[in-house]
Amino acid sequence: MKSVLLGGLLVLLATGARAHRLDEYLQATRVSVATNRIELSLELTPGVAVVDQLLVVIDQDRDGQISKEEAAAYAQRVLKDIRLRLDERNWL
């Protein structure tokens, strides 16, 4: 009986693997809510078809390396583009 239930559960939970498209810049945002704060975590993953264009923007000195300063500058650029609105109030 347990093996039948386990097998049925596996069939119900099984989904096809989905990779993001190669020509997209995938964004994943995680939201953590606590009694005294809301925390957002943003993950950006470029597809292989757009990564070269992105690296041109990030790697300002064109040395093939992303320095801490270049990463921080890009992070600030992303933050400037983010809009966060909650309860009719703009937060960013």
C-alpha cells in the first residue's frame, strides 16, 4: 500500500524540467516577511544569448574581469531601476 501511495505521489509531483530561455534575463525575487520588516532578495540570471551584451555594460574597463567596484556599480544601476510599491505607497 505504501509503495502505491508513494508511486502515486511521485506521478502527481513529477513535472518536466524547465530551463529558462537562452535569450532572456531571468529575474527571481524572494520575499521574506517578518513582524518588523520585509526583505527582498533579487537574483538575475542572463541567458547565454544575452550575457555578452550584459558583460559589456558591467565590465567597464573591458579587462574580462568583473571587479568588486564594477559589480557594485551594476548593483546600484539595477537598484535605480527597481520600483517597489506596497499599500499605495512607493518604497523604492
